[in-house]
Amino acid sequence: MSKIKVLIIYSLLLSLSSLSILSQTLNYSIVNIGKHNDEALGVFVNEANTRFASSSLDETIKIWSLPDGKELMTLRGHLGAVYNISFSGSDRYLVSGSEDETVRIWDIQSGKEVLVLKGHTGPVIGVYFSQDDNNSMVASTSFDKTVKLWDVATGSEIKTLRGHTEPTNNVAYSYDGTTIASCSDDSTIRVWSTDLKTTQPLMILKGHNAPVLTVLYSFDSKHLVSADANGEVIIWNSQSGLIERKFKAHNDLLQDVAFAADNKTLVTGSLDRRVRLWDTEGPLLLFEADMGAGVWSVDITSDASIITVACDDGSIKLLKKGVVQQKGKKK
């Protein structure tokens, strides 16, 4: 048996054993806070951990408060399903991508639409704001197989990145602002420079055996995580492009992942109805919950105390971390 296979088997055994131990001390409770009128497709927590947004097949975006989960406003304007959303680094704006082939920018204080960006020739599946405080750039991906960068100040398209051979599914900015990563049905991830003069990928990452549905940087920009339609997760070294860890996280399509601020706690959500929390340095399974519906999207607060969940029955749910339960004999 190869060393790689031995390591994979060992990691799986370690994950199972850790669940029986760590589940004694982690206690998240499920709270149903509201519902869209159709499948909920995306959630995104702002940097301050005071709000999160959700998007839906019902063509709307909702803004919710944290930690209480109160619905604050509903944003309307898209003419098709809203697939993805992202707060700006300053938390002032929100970007959304839709079936209507547009990217839209919203002012979160007023709830007003401030920009409509047109240029894609297919549904916009992924959007991500640059995480600088100047709210300067937005990246988007589409079923038209391209990645586009937009200047928010002028509302103009800066450049179009081509190379994926199948529809592009999601995109993410690195938090240091130097690169973006896109993923595709062609089973690859491409890493691009944010330098406006560069249009060729810096790296093409291959390791998935199924369409790659999501990609995301850790907050320190040292790691890149991706997930695919078979439920597999890969942790990449963002500088070298080498695989650090690869593991089976779910038994169905895995649409979304999110890091906590420690850059190693990762939440995953799948159509298998499970939300799972991982320590990626193992990988160790820390917690799991059956949400009672397929999960399209997840996000997590910086301290991992709240997990936001978007489900295929339209419901928006919170997993709230409770008091640590210590098991053992009293002294």
C-alpha cells in the first residue's frame, strides 16, 4: 500500500475518533430565524460580525442582524435567482450575482441599489468584493466561462480573464489583495494576479475529480480551500499551489465552505443536509448537525460562535455555540 493511501486511511480514522471525543465539548443549537420564498442559495457574514446577508432563487437578498438573527431589510432589483453575495471590506456595500447576468452593488445602510454591472453573457454564479477598506474592486464568475474584474468607483469592467473550459462557479479575493482564485466545472482552480495588466493565470491547480463548486482564501491568505460536487475538500498552499490536505467531507454536492479567524477552523455545508465543522490541521471533525434540508451555503463568525446556513427549503438557520459541556467526575 502506498504511503499516500496509508495517510488517507489514517486521517479518516483520526477524524472518526476525534468526533467521539470532541463532540462531548462542542454544543451548537439550531435556530430557525426566517425564510425566503424559494431555495436559499447564499449567505455571507460581514467583517464586523454584526450582520449577514442571504440570497435566494426568489430573486431577493435579505439582511439579518447578528447575533439575534432579526431580519432587517429585503433588497429587490434582480430579475432572476441571486446566486451569490459578498460584503465589501468596509461592510458598507454588498455585491450580488444573478441569473439575470448582472452584478449589482448595494448600499447596506440605505438598502438602495447603487450600480448595475453588465458584461457577462451567462448567469453570474460567483461574486467577491476586494477586502480593502476602499471598496475598490469586485470579481465575478459566470456560466460564460469567464472571470471579470470591475472598478466599483467607475462601474466599469477592468479586465476579463479567460482560460476555464467549462462554466466558472465561484471566485474569491485573497485578503492581502494580490490574487483572486476561480473554480470551474472543468475541475480546476485558476489563480490570477490582481495586477490589471496581467491576464494569464499564475497557477492552474489540479487535484479534484469533479466540478469544483467553491474556492476561498484563509484570512492570512496562506491557504486556499476548494470543494467539489463529490463532497471532497482540498486545502492548498496558496504560494506554492501544492496540496496540503485532501479529505472527503460530505457524501453529496458540497457547495460552500468558510474559515473562522484562526485560519484552521473550517465549516462545510452539503446537500446531504449536514453542516460540519473541521480542524483542517488534522483534518479533525469537530462537530456536525443535520439541518433537516439540503444546505446550499454556510458562513461563520470570526470566533466560530455562530454558523449561518442557507437551505434548499428556503429556510435561513443559525447554529449557535452554547456553553461547553464538560464530562467527567466531580471532585
